[in-house]
Amino acid sequence: MDVKIQEIEQRMLENKQTDTLVFGMGCFWSPEANFGQLPGVIRTRVGFAGGTKTNPTYRQMGDHTETVEVTFDPEAISLEQLLRKFWSDHNPNRPVYKERQYISLLLYRNAEQKIMMETVKRQLEGEQGEVIHTEISPLHDFTEAEPHHQKYYLKRFKRTTEQLMHHFSDETAFHSSILTARLNGFVREYGTLASIKQEIAQWNISAEEITRLQQLLDGLKW
């Protein structure tokens, strides 16, 4: 069964306004899976940001931090919701090792994001009664990490990945998919296949496309 996932998602997202949040909260594999399973999140990528080294790589990261880039639909999930999840799902005051690689970091793209980050941080500090040691800085650049770091947990299921790849034009499209973001979360035990199918049923696509996507999920070999 040939399901053109890439084309279906592109049509669904036509004329949709999106926003992007970049953050670091430790090793980037799990946060990508954790945020990728959220309804309203459109795309996730892992990479390096926050430093000055040009062309960073995983082995030569320099002063950059492992970060996750989350593209989202602000009508479905707000920046404030994502920020509160960011702070609730890691300890920003934990001891730091490996210099800047695993620091708690938020990178703002504009003044509005900076204000929201600082506002939510102050609110949480008031609620928790302690200072939150998350660095908030401007985003200058985001360098995408090597392909084997993208959708890391999903790719550990090689047979499933091979099945899914047949429905995308290339690996970049596979990495950019809403569906693969959800499945990467599922295999990391964030969410369930049933919840993914329920979400698909609400997508703004045809009934036939909904059925084909749900059947594709049912046919995956894990």
C-alpha cells in the first residue's frame, strides 16, 4: 500500500502559520521524542546551537549545546505550554558537565519569544520558590545534527524505518514528518499508537487518507 505521507502532510499544512522553539535540556534524543509526540507539533529536528564554532558536528561541537528545534502550530499548542513542559520535564539546576553540551538553554528568535520565556521563568520561580538556572539567549544559528541522530529512537526499529521510508521521497522528508515525530515519541514510550490514530482522525484531510494512514500504522512491523 503506497501512502504518500509527505504529500498528505504538505496539503494539510498549506497556509498554516507556524512558530519555532529551540531549546537544550540535556542529550537531545529524548527531548525530540518527548516533544514530537505532542499534538500541535509539526516537525522536530536535533542539532547544535548557542555557541560560536562554525559548522559544529557531534564529535566537534565546540561551545555549542545539544538542542531540539520544534516547529509547532500556535493555534493547537501555545509557546507558553511548550515552555512549561520544557521546565517540568528536566532539572535546570542539575550539575553541569561536558561544559555547555548539556546545559539548560532557551534560544529566542524574536522579542516576543524572549518576553514569554522570561515571563514563564519568573512565574515558575515564584511557584517553586527557587531560582531557575536556565540560560536565555538569542538564537543566532541552528546547525542540524547528522542524520543518524534524527528520529533516533524510531530508527532503532530498522524494519519499521525501512517500511516507512518507502512512503517518503528521501530521508530529509522522513525526518520532517509529523507522523515520524509521533512514532519517534511512541517508541520512547511517550504516547500510544491508539492516540496517534485518534489524532490522525482529526486531521484536516479526506476520510480516505485518514483510513490509509491508520491502516499503515496497523501494518507496521516492530
